[in-house]
Amino acid sequence: MSRLTLRLPETLHQQLTQLAEGEGVSLNQYIVYALTRQAALAHAIQIVPETGVEQQQQAFQLLIKQLGQASSAEIESILATREQT
């Protein structure tokens, strides 16, 4: 396990302390959790090239055309049978 000394503005320190208390964990645990979550998000988000975006838009438009149109009665019938959560 590594150790890191970090200087924080007092207001940020207080805010993190309050959040940690609200979660019922130590400040250290909360900061590790927050950093892990942010690192995972940064790793998961990938920039899609413009050509990829255009291909996705074309594929979506084709799918919409293939689906066709539903009447109001068909929509209401389907909505009536869906599971309520």
C-alpha cells in the first residue's frame, strides 16, 4: 500500500469529512473510494472519432426506418402490459 501526503483547501477537507461521515466510513476510505470511482470513469470513457459518430448515426437512422411506425392504440396496448416497478 502506498502513502500520499496531500494538501487540501480547508473547505474541501471539511466537505470530504462530512461526506465520509454521511457514508459511515473514514476520510481515508472515502477519498480512496472517490479516486477509484473517478479513475474508473476516466478509463471507461473513450473518445469516439468523428467517423465513428457518423457511422453510429447512420446505423441508428436505418434502425428507426426498419422499425416502422406504431399506432397510438398499439403503444397504449404495449404500455398497459408492461411490468410496473
